[in-house]
Amino acid sequence: TKLIGDGAPIAFSPDQKYVLARIPSPHNRLCLINVETKRVKPLETDSARSLVYQEFACFFPDGKRILFAANKPDSGTRIYIQNIRGGKPVCFTPDEEGVAM
């Protein structure tokens, strides 16, 4: 086992250069950790709609986006897509709640 950063690891990027991790903190969030440099890049969040991230997520094959499960504090789980180069999460299942991956 090799410690590369804090948080719960979820998935490796397709090129194996990054780990997607869930950081438990007062403001639960996702981040990318560079395996070689251990540099942490928090992914953008939407402060108006805080999410509680679930333990299920994956990279798209191109390595540029992630798919993950999360819920707002007062609702069921939905599926979100996020570009890792920038941008807030976009709900992929806006009309469905209680979805599982």
C-alpha cells in the first residue's frame, strides 16, 4: 500500500496517473490526486447545491469526465457528470432520484 494523499480512493484515471478520491470534511468533495507528485486538485462544486458524494464513481474512457452518484442533503441519489478540467457537476438523472450505480 502506498499513501498518496488523504481521502477515500474511488477510481483510477484510464491512464493511471490520477486517483479520484472523496475527501471527508465539513464540505464533502471530490478531488484528483496525481499519483506521481501527490498534488491534490479539488473538483469544482456548486455552493448553491451542496452534494453528498457516494462511494461510486468512474472515469469516462477519454479520462476527461467522471460519472458519479451523489445526493443533495434532502433528496435521493442521482447520477452526475463532471468535466475534470473545470465546471460544476451536471445532473444526468434530473427526473429520477434514488438511482444506484
